[in-house]
Amino acid sequence: MAELHLPATLPSLFEDLPRTLEVEAGTVDEAIDRLDQRWPGMRDRLCEPGRQLRRHINVYVDRERAGLDTRIEDGSRVDVIAAISGG
């Protein structure tokens, strides 16, 4: 299992969603599918239609920038980070 860390903005949108959880997945895309199965609508928050991450969402697997097809190993740390903008 991988340890998945989510941005602080998501738990307020999905009931009982923890900031950190363990997920069984082989890729980032599969991890998002697992989240979407448990919390419907999660994929829409993280991905654009057509299976790509939204521009303001960054994912890192073991501190390396990742995409949907990035492999996740047992014991990996996956960080989902929402970009902050302002002026």
C-alpha cells in the first residue's frame, strides 16, 4: 500500500475524507479511481475530462513530479498538492 496525502481543501468537500490515507494502486490514475469509488466526484476535482490532471493539481510520488501513468510501489508516498494563486 502507498501513503496518500491530500490537500487541506478536499476534506471539507467530501464527508469522512482524511488528509492522509493508505491506498492500494499501481499507478496515480488507479489511486484516483480508488478515491473516486469511495468519495464520488473526487476524480472531477483532480482531473480534467479526458484523463489528465487539472492544471492546478500537482502530484508527486516519492518526491518526484508524477502524472496519471506514474507507477506507485508498495510503501510509496503520494502527495497531491493544489496550486495556490493570488495577487
